[in-house]
Amino acid sequence: MNIKKIFLTLFILILPSKLFGDTTVDNSNHQLNLFIGNFDFSDHKQKATLLGFQHQDENLNKKTFLGNVSPITGGFVTANSAAYIYTGVEWNVDMGSFYFTPSFAPGLYHEGDGKDLGHVLEFKSEVQLSYKASDTTNFAVSYNHVSNASLGNKNPGANSYMFNFLKKF
């Protein structure tokens, strides 16, 4: 039953971009997002510093009525040796000097000496607000929730916040 919910959710997220989008090519090519933050800040026993990166290939973007959708790939490690690698999609909504960027990315989690999230397959939902400092540089803050959607015997989830430096190249 839970697998059906996951596939239905993915179908609902992908369908609008297929129906209403047109593929575009952006000469900015790639964007690298380096971030540092606090993993699972809401669990005082398990919180840890995190350090991560994310890559976005803007040549694969798609303009939709929801904004500019593009694929992302990234990962992070925590001070407790937990690690998460993921790939998914993000929507870039241009608001003048700011961008609002929600994203969704399934990935693989290794707890190391950190928090047991209940399953190796976890899903990251994130929102980011970035300030456009120049044509190639943004500064941002973001918040994400990592959860296994009850695939495992337990599903404690983890809430994190990050400070981001984004650079197009």
C-alpha cells in the first residue's frame, strides 16, 4: 500500500511537467550548491553538523506553469558519520532578486554513528529561499525533512536547516 502511495505521488509530481512544459537549453550549464547546517536540529540527542553539496544541470531544465523544473543530484555527511546521497527534481520560481526553490529527492541513507532513520531508502523534501547576488552567485537558506514514508519498521524522520552558497559555471 505505501509503495502505491509513493508511485502515485511521483506520478502527480511528474505529470504536470510532461503535459505543460517545453524543454529549454540554458547556456549557464551547471550550478553547484555547497551547504552547511544542522542535521536533525529538532532531536536534541541526535542533532549534528552537516556538510553537503548539490549539482543541478540546467541544460536538462523544463519550463512549466509551476516554474523551472530541473534535475538535482547531491549528498551530505554529518559529524556523526551519517551520509545521504540523492537524486531528484527542484522547481526554481523566480521572484525578482529572490528564488523560491522547493525540491523532492529520493536517496540512500547510511546512519554511521548518527540517527537510525529506519530504512536505507529515504525521501528528502526541501524548501530554499535564495538571494541573487549576481548572475552566477546566490546565497540561500533552506530547510528539509528526510523520511522513509513508513517503508521501515520505524520512521522518526529528521529535520535540518542549511546555509547555502550557489555558483553557476
